[in-house]
Amino acid sequence: MRKLLVLLSLCVSLPVLAGLRIFPQDAQFGVLQDFSNGTAKINGKVLEVLPTAKVYGPMNTMLLPQATPKAGQVMVLLDAAGKVRTLWILDDEEIQRLSRQKP
């Protein structure tokens, strides 16, 4: 039983140890073109950003709205109304990995 728990904990922690962020399946890849005043322009569409939205930088640290880059490649998670719920700013390695995964 102890070996099983150790093996399970290793399987769960491997992505973290490898430095990989796992994104929700319904998150979408996009190009952030502007982020200001409660809105984000992603792939040419202006989207409202929820007041409770979380923005994560490339090091997976939470960013304040003032510290969020105005442009870059991102993963975005929208709520049922199409508003930005979570935004991840991608680093170069993540961009390459995600572009290889595209069909």
C-alpha cells in the first residue's frame, strides 16, 4: 500500500517537477492584443474580464491587472457568458509545445 501511495504521488507531481503547466481541456489558445480597463482583446475579439478573473504569468504566479502584459500568446478560459475567467501568459516553451499539439 505504501508503494502504491508513493507511485501515485510521483505520477501526480511529475508535470510539476518537469515545469509543465496543465491547462483545462476547455481553455483556448489565443493572441492577446490588449488588456486594459476590464477588457481583453484576444484574437481580435474584445472580451470582458470578470472582476474575479485570475491572470497567471509565465512562472505561474498571479499577476495584478496593472502588471499584465498588453500583448502575447495566451491560454484563456471563458465562463458560460463568454467572459474571461482565467488567463495564462505563455512562455516560449509552452507556445512550442502547444503548437505541436494542434491537429
